[in-house]
Amino acid sequence: MGSCARHSALVRFVEQKGEELIKEYEEILVGKVVEEFLGTFVDYHVKADVRLSGGEVYETHYRWSSEEEDWEKKELEEDYETMEEYYRKMIIGKRIIKVTVGSERDDECYINAFVDDENHLEIPLFFDPESYWLEEDEQDNEL
């Protein structure tokens, strides 16, 4: 889970770059079918790679993992539907109809690729606010 400073940086990034990212990922993702679930892996998040109809493979996040899951490197939480069950029921075989960008969790910025009004893939952008704002500050200093 992230810090308040990281969350603020994620929110600022979405405010500054969100529309640009939506346009970029609409061109890439909208209309593609989520064809294949490629297996769950655990490392801070419960996550999996999925293959789209164009052959592209994306890492997607489902939820934060527990300490025990991180230690065991597998999904253990019995209170949740497994990622594979959820994806097979709600995601696989469906077409991506829209994308949004957000930082709903305080640790990462995501492209949300919706397959209907409620269900979506969370594709992490692997945004690093420290290096992003450092680069921006360096560019400002060069002016």
C-alpha cells in the first residue's frame, strides 16, 4: 500500500496525463477480445497475464495479496473468488468497450479496460512518481 505522497503524485499524474493516456489506450485496446487467462502469480498483488485477440499480453491486477500469499507465492485467500474464477466468469471471451485511467488504489496508476459497465481489467502503468517528477523538475531547471 502506498503513502499519502505517492497517492497525491498518482492523482496529479492522472490529472495531467489522463486524457492523453485514454486516447492512446483506446486505440490499442478498444475492440480487442480478452481471449486467454495465462495464470495467476502473486507478488504484492494477485495478478495474471492475459492475451488479447491481437496477440498482445498484458499484466493485470486483481487485488492486493496478503503477507502469507506473498510468502507462499500463490493465491490463498478463501474469502475471495479466485482471480481465475472471476476472469473466466466475467472477463474472458468479452470485448473491451472502453478505457479509463485512474489510481483507485493508492499504489499504482491503472488503465481500466472495461468489458461491460462494471467489469474491467486493471492494467498497471508501472508509474514511478519519484522519477517522473524528478524528470519534470530537471526539465523545468533547464529552461
